[in-house]
Amino acid sequence: MTGARKSVLAGRADEGERLDVFVSTHASVSRSRSQRLIAEGLAVVDGAPARKNHHVSAGEEISWQIPEPEPEDIVPEDVELKIAFVDEDIIVVDKPAEMVMYPGPGHSGGTLLNALLARYPDIAGVGGKGRPGVFHRLDRGTSGLVAVARSQRAYDAMVEEMRDRQVARVYQALVVGSMAADTGTIDAPMARSRENRKKMAVDRVAGRGAVSRFKVLERFATEFTLLEVTLETGRTHQIRVHFAHVGHPVAGDPEYSRGRSGKQLGLERQFLHARRLSFEHPVTGERITLESELPEDLRVVLERLRLGR
């Protein structure tokens, strides 16, 4: 289902401009979104389909229709959420570690999206069915800041920001052992594990580029190191896979370190927290920077380590 058709008559100032750029500007959508509208025949020139690289001429009528969001099957639920930021286009949630992002096998309810749809029903259908508004995610066992688009224009723009690496995501992670350097970069492409398709692995043949930068915040004898980790890319399980790959798995990680250090520390999940999120607002252009304090379970672990327990 599509919305009402809108049109603009190109003027002399528009002469020579690419069609996808023209539609992006006048329809207030991202460049990639305008290209999809053109490819789907929803953005036309003088009533006829045209290529995205068509150069506009003065006097041409450019018209478009934007599809309305599709209804979701996700059931809204009154689940408590900690909202760090919200406006008409973006919602940022400070997610607890036990919360799953969206329904899936074994998790039909109680997810972040169930809770968001109860509070903000307008996100239904944004970005397509199944995972409305989601343009990046956090694992169930990872706490901290995660953003969701509330409007289609925001979703399109944030997908582009993520692709262009304009979204700054900074984590705190406690890893096993003592890192040799105080700062460093792990540049190791990743793909699905060939042995276990539910896991990810470093794969220098078939993997996609993955880069993590780290800085040591605190050392605890030779047993553990507290890091600040900045993602340049956002592959699934990236931090967990990268640090396991270099011999320093995230403490308490049940999949990539077998969770042995978690028992030693009294952890029931991996010590990984999305501490800072910074992005350019997709509509206003304002730089939004948000921070989240370490949750209680992780603070207790650090206090024990500092006391040498």
C-alpha cells in the first residue's frame, strides 16, 4: 500500500541534477531510499519510469509515492524500558542484559520490540516487517545503548550512517588475561563459522571487513583487563569474536570463552556494555551523544577485582 502521490515541477536551478538526488531532496528521504523508489517505479518523470541517473530537465514533472508501513505481527507488551532519548524519529534505549532485541525462536515475547510497539506504535512497519525500526542491535547478554528508528526517513538515513561509519559505538569490555599493548587495532574479517553456523569466526578468505579499536582502562594483575572498545564496523558478535581470536576472550562469554571466567567472577553473562552512542540526527543534523553507566552486576565485578577478591 502506498501513500498519496506528490509531485514537483523541475525548475532551471534543477537542470542536470540526477533523478535520485532530486527525489531524495524533495521527498525528504535518503539517497538509497530514493533509488529504491525509482527502481520500484514509485518515482517517475512525466508519468514514465526513468533511471536513477536520469538528468532532470527544467519543466519535467517528478512525482513519487512512498509506501506506507506494513502492519507487524509482533504483539505490543507493557514491558519496562529505560529510554535514554526519544523524539519523532529516533528512540534510544538503555537495554538490560537479559532483554532480547526482537521475537525469534524461543523468545516470542518480552523483547525490546514488544515493549517499544506498546509505547510507540508508529514504529510498526518502519524498515519492513519482522524487525521494525532496527538498524543495529545488541546481543541478549550485552547491556547498554541501542537506537531504533521511529520513522521511515530516520531508518533510511541511519542505515546510510551505519554504512558510512558515521555512528560512533563505544563499549566497555572486561577480557581475560593481560593485553600486551595499552592501545591497538584488531583488523580481522569475519563470517559465519564453518563448524557452527550459529557462531561467527575470523575468516580471512570469505569474511567481511571487521575492525575494532581498543584502549586499556584498567589492569587487574595478569588475570583480567578492562578495555574501551570502539567499533569501526558492526559485524555480529564482533567484539566477542575479535578478542577471543587474539587470545583474550570477553569475561563470562558463554559462546566464545565457554563461560569459565564468568564462574570465577560470579558473572551470569558476558562483561560487555554499550557505554556510548553518538550519531548525527537523521532529520535535524544535530550530533547526539549519549552515555550509559555500567549496570550493577558489572560494577560489582570490578569492585571485587579492585579489592583483589
